[in-house]
Amino acid sequence: MDVEIARTLDGALAYLASRPDAEPIAGGTDLMVEMNFGRHRPKAVVAIDRIDELRELLVAHGRVRMSAGVTYARMLREEIGSPAMRQAARTVGSPQIRNAGTIGGNLGTCSPAGDTLPVLAALDASVVLRSASGDRRVPFTQYMTGPKKTIRRHDELVVAVEWNDAGDAQVFMKAGTRNAMVIAVASLALVVDGRRSRVGIALGSSGPTIIRATEAERFGEGLMDETGWGRRRVPSDAALAELGSRVAAAARPIDDVRGTAAYRRHVLSVMARRAFARAVLLA
Ligand SMILES: Cc1cc2nc3c(=O)[nH]c(=O)nc-3n(C[C@H](O)[C@H](O)[C@H](O)COP(=O)(O)OP(=O)(O)OC[C@H]3O[C@@H](n4cnc5c(N)ncnc54)[C@H](O)[C@@H]3O)c2cc1C
């Protein structure tokens, strides 16, 4: 296997453009597993973990930009970004995985169980893709087209994700078969953005892609209109139960080794109720 170590973004993009059989490698926590199990062996890899331009994490004019090389450990160390993203980062793997694994790699693999992905969907984030011929920005919901399928072209890198700074009222929840080092049986990210009067709810491990629970989002916004945005009033149990039902109805889960479809719907409705009640107290 040819291994190219890129020091600049332009160098990595030029290599990808010249080698259609090459793939990027960042932390290697997904790609090396595939290689070690003999499931996938690219002819060439370009290491992108030494590229400074991919390490940016900043807020400017109310917009967060998290570059592809930001690791989970860094998300946890720095206050910038999103509270739900930090909660998701805390659940990922072990300290070793959190030190090496990156948001760009989570987007490169794009598994429905990827823990940052429901957060990006709930935040209405955009994925910034770059090739030698320029940048394009795509809403996350258009970027992911199926399980481990995206619209990214071979010669493009994910360089960053961007979203509007949505405040503190954000929650990420993940149900698994144990408390740590676990792939989500189902996960949920919920954002109550008082500045924009918007509720975002997205589900992981609940269908072939990350799913936005749009009817539940509109219902949640109606509840916030009634109780008052920023007034920190938890809606009634009946209202929360209705929100939970709408979230469960949005899911398209399957039965698999990790859980049944019925269990996934149940756990999603419970997580939605709890997440909304928790988020309104943070608004
Ligand atoms: C023990 C273990 C536990 C784990 N636990 C979790 C967990 O709890 N939650 C979770 O979500 N994931 C988990 N993972 C999976 C993995 O750690 C994450 O998906 C991580 O974000 C991958 O990032 P990476 O930088 O290591 O990616 P890599 O392995 O380097 O790359 C993954 C894929 O993305 C592509 N890629 C990498 N960077 C880019 C880029 N900038 N642009 C385009 N394509 C790119 C690569 O070509 C490759 O196809 C776990 C993995 C292991 C081994």
C-alpha cells in the first residue's frame, strides 16, 4: 500500500486528484479496523492528521466552524461548539479512540450509528467539502444518502462542518447495551434554539440515514410558543408523551443484533420526553 503523508490541504487534495485509488486516513479508528479485519484494503492512503488547516475550531458572527480534524478529546476540552456535540463526544469509544477519532472521520464513514451525526442534523449543520477545484457547502441531511453512503466525490475532503451557535438548550442521548464503548441501539439529539424559535430533533441508529423528526420539531415549537421561549417551563406529561409518540413515529428502525425495532421506537419516545424536559430548563 502506498502511504502519502500530507502536510497541507492543497497537497492532500492534489494527491487525491492524481490517485483515484487513494483514500484519506485521519485518526484511523474506522479505517484501520476495516483493514485489520481484511474487509477493505485501499491501494493507497493519504494521511491528513498533520494538516494544521483541518484543526480549526471557532465561532465567528454567531456561526460555529469545526474543522474535520477536530478530535472528540478536543471537543470535550474546549467550550466552543455545541453542548450536544460535547455530550455525544463523551459517549464515543474509550480515551484512546477519543484522542484519535475525528469529526471528519465520523462523516467519512457516515454510519447511521455515528454519534456526532444526529447532533449535526438537529443543528441544521452544513458540511463543507473541498476538492482541487473549490468548495461546496451541503446541508448534512443532503450529504448522507444511506448507510455509509454520502454525496462526497472521491477527490473531495470534508474540511469542516458549520452551524449557527444555538445556545445551551441542547441534549444528546444514546441507548446502548452497556454504558461505555458501545454502538448506539438508538440515539437522539435535541436542540431548543430560543434565538431562532426553532426546535431540532434528529435520530441515530433508527433508520438507513440520520432522521429528522420534523413533525415532532413543529410540535415542540408549538409547545415552546405556549409555555414561552426561554421561560423554563416544562410542558405537561401529556404534551411530552405526544412529543415522544411523534418522534417514535418518525423512526424507520429495523430488528437487528443490537435491538428490535419495537424497542428502538420505545426508547426513542422515552429519550425525546426526557431530552425536551431537560432542554427547556437550559433555555
Ligand atoms: C473501539 C472503537 C469504539 C468506537 N466507538 C464509537 C462510538 O462510540 N461512536 C461513534 O460514532 N464511533 C465510534 N467508533 C468509530 C470511529 O472512532 C469514529 O467513526 C471516528 O469518528 C472515526 O474518525 P477517524 O478520524 O478515526 O476516521 P478514519 O478511520 O481515519 O476514517 C474513517 C473514514 O472516513 C474517511 N475520512 C476521514 N477523514 C476524512 C475527511 N476529512 N474527509 C473525507 N473522508 C474522510 C476515511 O477515508 C475513512 O473512509 C469507534 C471505533 C472503535 C475502533
